[in-house]
Amino acid sequence: MKNSALLRQFETPRLVISAWPDSANHQVPNMAELAGMTLDILTPNVTRALPPGWQNIHNLEGAKIWLEARVEECSFLVVSKRETSQVIGFIFLHEERHQEQQGQELPNARVVTLHLGYLLAESQWGQGFACEMIKGLVAWARSPLNSVRSSVKDSLTHVCKIVAGVESSNLASIAVLVNTGFSLCSQLSEGSAKGVDDTDQQAFYHIVFQD
């Protein structure tokens, strides 16, 4: 799913989370700016459990290649501080589309599950930013406005569920998910299809939005 008519921007008290790239939004950084910020985020402790292609990125060219790959494979969002516009993390949303059911309340809707991933700069850990940005995403998905106009004329996108995978040993990330309303749904590894290293057992958490 390339970026993305699904979600352009949402805000929280301290953060602005925006789709990237977005030529209509002059507040989001350009490629050169974001590549430099990316080098500050992809530190060894942040990328430790991620696939090899997400690690050992030490120069601007490598950061640009990494950014281009993320935009091609998912809806890619940048997380910025509201007051300073400093980019402190990323959100990745992979869309799984469901077949429309007859008689559903939104007959013209594309019903989707979002597979969630995120990264937060190590310098920002312990300040509540991870919970804040995930709560913001959940609030957007809960809202009636989560049925948003897609690029297909007269079509809507309705988010029915968000799923997130995390290492079973990553208690801090699990706490973020639980504190934002997610519950355990599986401990079977999904492999690397969602951008997750499957060498360790993965725990999968979800939050379901009722019609």
C-alpha cells in the first residue's frame, strides 16, 4: 500500500503524525531533511530486533534507500513534536483488505485491518510518546471519521481492526499496546511478511472496532 489516501494526518497534545511524502503538506520534511533525521532514529538499540535491511544504516544515501523502501511497502507516517517539528519516530501501516459483506452498514466501503509497526528514537524513550502516538491512531480509527474518502471515487475506507506484532520479551512495547487498549490475540510467528524478524517468538496484539 503506497502512501496513502487512507490517513493523511492526526494530532495528539504533543505530536503531529503525518503521511510522508505529502506534497500538499509543506510542514513535512523533504527527502534530504528526513534522511538526516532518520540516521538519528535508526540506532542499534532501536533496530536490534528488526530485519538486516533496517540495521547498520550510517549515511544519507543508505537512509534515503531505506525511506524509499518503506514508502513502497506501506503507508509511512512521520511522528513530529508539535512545538519544534523535530521528527522523533515513524509509524508503518500495512493494509489488509477484507471482502465486502452483503448488507454491511457501509456498502461502498473498503473494510481493512491495519498491521501496525512503529519506531521511536532512543532519545525519546521513557517520556510517554509511544503511548501517545498509538492512542492517537486508535482514536482516529474509533472515530466515525475513520471512514475516509479513498482515491477511488465514492469509496470509503473503514478500519475494523489494528494488529501489532512484538517480541514476547519486549515488555516495554507490550505495555504500550496493553495501555492503549490492545489485547493478546496470538503468539505464533507471522514471519517477516510484516517487516518483523521471526527468529524470536512474536506476540500479536489487536484492537477491534465494532460497527
